[in-house]
Amino acid sequence: MPKRVETRLNGVNVEKKCSVCNEFKSLVEFHFQASGFYGTHSWCRKCLSEDRYKKREEYRARSKRWYQDNKERIVEYNQIRKLDKYNLTEREFRELARNGCMSCGEMKDQLCVDHNYNTGKIRGILCHGCNLALGNLGENIEKILKLAHYLEDRSMENDINRTVKELDSRRDRTDEEKGNLGSFRKSDTREDS
Ligand SMILES: [Zn+2]
Ligand SMILES: [Zn+2]
């Protein structure tokens, strides 16, 4: 048995009582609902939108809590899903990753599968840092070797004799320093040569 809907006539306007706030409101203040009384929802638009807002906030808080509680499982699940892409089982991955990153030997960092884009085959297991470096240098062996050579070459004696200023924090920088951070003017570089 549906709840009795109270209506009243206000001049020529029919008004209906909202079942939540109990206020009489004209029909335009209710959303359309074919099965409802006068073809309108039993909650007024305001109550309905407030309820939706509350539910959305509750939902957000709940899913945030759920994420915090299940963070580790989610990370693991995503890893397994990624392994699926590489046609690897979790066991095969653990076996491949047992000695850590195949380049630097890092164990702690998150390890990932490295694959050759040309052949589509798995090349090996790399830590996050090595994988990023490889990508940033375009997987170019010459560039990677040159960078290693650069580091070796720019040893203490070869350093450009200028000590980098330690800035305490962004706030302590003067406006002039801030202005100079992004772009070096020609006059600055001339001093170095
Ligand atoms: Zn209402
Ligand atoms: Zn590494």
C-alpha cells in the first residue's frame, strides 16, 4: 500500500508535500517520475540532490578507506595483471627477479619487466630507476655509454670550478634568483669560458 501523498491547492497551482522535508512545493520542484504521484518523484529536487551529494561523499570516503585497507593487495593485483600482459606467471616472474634488477642488482625497488619493443620479447627484469633511465635515453647504447664516460671523465679535476649554492628553501630565494633559475643569460655563460 503506497504512502498517501498530501496535496493542496495554492491558488491555481497544485502543490505536493515532499516526503523528506515535509514542505508543500509546486510540482515543478519535483523531478519527473512516471510511476510517481502526478508523475513526479516523492522527494523534492532539493532533498534528492542533497541526498545524492551525501551519498557521493559517503561513497568517496568509503572507497578511500577501502583503498587504504587494501593498498598492498591492489599493488600485487596490478603486478599480476601486468604479468599477464607478458605471458608470465607470478612464479616465473619471481624466478626471473630472484637476483633483483639485472642491471644494477637493486632488490628493494619495485622490479618491472623490460621488453624489446622491436621483437616484442621480454629482455629482462629492471628496477624502476634503471627502467626509466633506459627509456629516457631512448634505449640507445651509444648514449648510455657516453653518459657513463661523461661521469667518469668529469672527475674532481675536470669539474667546472663553481660550487653549486645550497638553497635552504624556495621561500628564501630572492626575486632575482627566482628569475634567473629557468634561463641563463648569455652574460652568465661568458664568465665561465
Ligand atoms: Zn524535500
Ligand atoms: Zn636497476
